[in-house]
Amino acid sequence: MNAALGAANGSGDDVKEALREKVENALRGLLDAAGDAGDLPVFALEVPRQKDHGDYSCNAAMLLAKRLGQKPRGIAEDLKARIGDAGGLVASLDVAGPGFLNVKLADSGWQDLLHVIISAGARFGQSESAEVVAAKQDGARPKVQVEFVSANPTGPLSTGHGRQGILGDCIARLLEATGWDVTREYYFNDGGRQMRVLGDSVKARYLEHLGLAAPPPPAALADPEKAWVDQVDGLPVAFPADGYQGDYIADIAVALCEQEGNSLVDEPGEGRFRDEAQRVIFEDIEKTLARIGIDFDVYFNERSLYDEGKLEETIHDLRLAGLVYDAEGAVWFKATERGLDRDRVVIKSSGEPTYLLPDIAYHREKFRRGFDLVIDVQGADHIEQFPFVREATEVLGVDRDRVELVMHQFVTVTSGGERVKQSTRKATFVTIDEVVDEVGSDVFRFFMIERKPDGHLDFDLDLAKDKNWRKNPAYYVQYAHARTHGIERKAAEQGIVMPLANGFDAGRLGLEEEITLVKKLATFPEVVIRAAEGREPHHVAYYLREVAGLWNPYLQDGVRHRVISEDAELSAARLGLALAIRNVLASGLGLLGVSAPEQM
């Protein structure tokens, strides 16, 4: 928890902050008695790993041992006596180990938090993180750009792009919830060699369709070294060795044939063929992203860096800094001088820039646009590029700590214990659309975000397709939320209205499992802060499964945990618990971009 809990209803009644205040008062009294007028130590209040150690553990006594020349356990005993029951907040205090003070809070301290959670509604869990407070200037929210997906418009989006897109989108949602002014950006890579290859690939299929060229034999496509062949059945073959082979290329070529006939035979691949392929493919990319709930604020075109002279400006400034040199007909970035293991070519001997140069220029432009922080969400295949970009941009005046990389590992789709190797038609990989067709957007998003980004993700297609809420983790959480609405509908049938935030006696929730549920709800703001600051949305997914794992079994025991009963006060309290759980589950699912259904 944090101070935002109390602030949600203006009461300041935040259990953890109230406890911290009591400990600080006890520390001040202890130091005054010792004749020490110094500052209070910065102590921790942490949730112990072992449940029997209480709700919080405090290390303050050990921080003062050397300063006061006393044993930490003795200091802890003194603090224990000074804190007492903390005005009814504390149920028990125990000194443990070398001097930890273990605190168990009174049930009333937790129960009253239900009123705070319900009053806060969708705002519960939203508060400024420490890094936002530190980055603020003149009271304005700091600006962060999150760049993600940024796939070349050369084909459909793969499940790897899906993982990156959902990871980036969830990070953006978490940053917004913790006080950042967020811009979601897609770097539209429409320049360079891969776009020429795309145009050449479409032209090759266009000539094929007109009967003016033959397709390369399958063996040639399987081995790029053999892809260039002179003739097949007397016809020339023009398919590039590393051309794009998905059926979507042929579809674009056929459409051009229908529109233009044979009028484009002499058109270069870089002309109409490239432009049409780029347009069609990017329209499909936008549709795919919309299906999984991703929308961008900015699409930045790589080509603008060429057109506006940003590449020449970047090379010029790197030369002035003495970090660019010419060798072997190429232009090199002197990365070894910045502590990296090797120098890198930024302009080839052909005069064509490598990927590194526009990346450097692009990152410089990001900060010229006024961002306080830039977060790049990229796949593991880009990890080598990032250090070179960061070093170069620092030379150009950007603080290295203001550029972050969030890296994710690859995705493997499995079914029946076997890897699903490729698309049935669209490409040589599994596409987002194919998986979403099978499992839906909500399940796709939840499965993609519930693992730590830097770990390989095995997407179990069979489990994702399973409609059994007890087995499918996405449905398990959604069903827990839907059940709160089911309870409300049942109450309405009996003429019972859901209670207002302060319209019930939370003290009636005295069962251990009810207090456990409230304690778990109370930690939601901490989970959001940790997930946002660590750029790790999987913490939210894991937390939601924990909440559902307490709530679903609670409802299964319809005798002991009957929500609506003849006891009107107990019914109101348990309906209040259901409302608080609904708030937290809905907010958490919203941070993951997953819907919170009212019935399933």
C-alpha cells in the first residue's frame, strides 16, 4: 500500500502509513531518551515471507544498534513497548531474529480498508510512483515515450510481435496509472533494403501471374543459395534469393494484375510494387493491432529521417565528436572508444546506411520532441543493437539513463505437445490473427503477459482454447469478476441493494479467509507501482490469479461463506467485500487490456 489509499477518500486511513507513523513516533521517543537529536533512520516495513511472522516486519532496531551502542534486540523491545497497540491498530508485536519487529495488525485495520477501496472505485491502485515524483518539473507530469511493435511493413504480424505489442501496451497503461504522460509510438520502418526486397518479391509474383516468369522450384526457395535460377520451363525466374514468400505477396500481385493488367511490366520493384505492398500490409497490421486492443498515438516514418537530412546531421555531429571514421570505403562508429567490444559500420561502402544510423538519428529526435524518458520494447534479436544506439545518443547529448530497453524473449506456439511451426497460408510463421481466431483477444493478451518478459514464452494453444474456467487462467480471473455481478443480480432478485462505500459494517467480516482476502486487495497499489517501475506487467497478471484463487474457493463453500443470508448486516458486509473485489479485478484486468465481463 501507499499514501494514495487514504487519499482516495480523504481520510488518510492507510494502514501501512498509519503503522509507519506509529513506528516513527516510537523511534523519536527512543532517540530523545538517548539524547540523540539526529534524523530518524530510513527503515523498511515489509511483508514477511512466512505468514506466521505477521503482516509486516520492521528493521528499524538493527539500523540504530551501532548508532546507540546497544544490541538490536534490546532496541526492538523498547520500540515494542513504545508502540503498544498503536491505538487499536496493532494486535501483536514480536521481536524476532537479530532484532526484527514483527507486527500483526488488528482485523479492524484491514476491514476498514474495504470502505476506502469501494470509495476509490476505478482510481484504487492509481497513484504517483516515486520515479514520477522525482521526474516532475513545475508540477507537470513527466513525459515518457513507449515505442513498441515497430514491425517492418513487409508481412503479417507474428506471435512474437503480439507479445511485444501487448507488453508495450501494458507498460504504457501501468505508466499512465502511476502518473506519467504517455505517448505510444510505432516506428514505421519504410526505408532501406527490406522494402526493396518487398517490392521485388511482389513484382516477381506479378510477372508469374501474367505468365511472363516462372516460380522458382521449391528446393530453391528452401535454400536461398539456390533461389536465383536462370529459367524454369523456358521462362526467366526473377524471384529474389531472400524474397518474401507468403501467399499474401501473391495476393497483392494478383490485385495489381486485376487493376493494371500488364502495364507495370517495366515498372521497377521499388516503385508501384513496393508502395502498394506497403499500403496493403500496413492496413492489415493496423487491423490486427486493433483486434488485440492496441492503438498508437504516433506513427513515425523512418523515411522522414532521410528526407529531412537527419542522417547527414547525425553523421556530421558524430564526426565533430571524433566518434566516426572512414575505413574500407565505409563509415564506422568508433564504439570501442565508448567501451563496447567492436566498432560498427553506419554507412556501407555502397553509400547506403546500415540500420544503426537511422536508429541513432531517430532516438535523438525522440528527445528533441521533449520526452523525459524513452522506453524501447524490443525482441531479443535486437539486444545487440541497443548499446550502440545508447552510446551514440549520449555522445549527442542524451543522458543514457533516460533511454531504457525492455527486452522480451521469443514465443513458441504448441498444440498437443508439439510446436506449431508456421501459418497455414499467410506466412512462414504463426500469425497473431490465426491465434486470435482460435482463442479470442482476451485470452491471447492474458497468456502473452502472464510470463516475465525476459523468459521464453510457450503459448499452449490447447489450454488457451479450453473454455473451462477452472483450467484456463484468463477465464479463471474473468469468472471471479463475473461472479461479483452474479451475486448482485441474485441480491436484486431478493430486493437487496448493493451497499454504498460506507453503508455496511466491515467488522462483520471476521473469518480468517475474509481478512486474507482484504489483505490481498490492500496490496494492489503496491503491485501496480512495482509492475510499473520494473516494466513488468506480469506481476499484475500473477496478482489477479492470486485474488481469484482466494475468491473463487470462498464462493464454492456456499454454506460457511453464503453471501446473502437471513443476517442482513452480514449480507451487507459480504456484498461490500464482493464490490471491493470487483473494483480490484476490473482495474487489474483493465491494466492488462483484458475485458471484465459481467457474466460468463
